[in-house]
Amino acid sequence: MFGGVAAGNYFPTLLLAVFAFLGNMGREIFKTIEDMLGDKKNKVRSIAIRMGAFRAKFIGSIFILVAVIYSFFPYVLGVFDEVYL
């Protein structure tokens, strides 16, 4: 984002930042499932602990799915060309 602001055109970097956020959030939710044993032991209230592994997988999958669908937006909006695809 800082590079886009410095260059005077933050929109392309904003699109990529949203894409990165969605994908990373899904990954981090899946990681909370892997850490459930340690989280229970240390009384950490992660998504997987609070909602259960099945719901956490569902929520993580939704974030990943939205990221995959969203990944086509920069091309469709004409911000990036075929090289991006």
C-alpha cells in the first residue's frame, strides 16, 4: 500500500492487499485448527476453540473461496492485463 501511495496510484495495490488479506485470513484460521491442542492447554480463545474445528474449517474455506473468486477482479476491472492471469 505504501508503494502505491508513494507512486500516486494506490488502487492496484489496494486490490492486491485485499486479495492478500482474504487468502492469509483463511490460512490463519486453518492454522488455529492445527493449534487447538496447545490453545486448549493454554486457554487461548481461538476461532477453532470457540466455534469448533468444523465451523473453523468452513469459515476458513469461505475466506479462501472468496480470495480465489476475487483474484479475477483486477483483470476484469482492467487494472492488470493477461500477464497477471
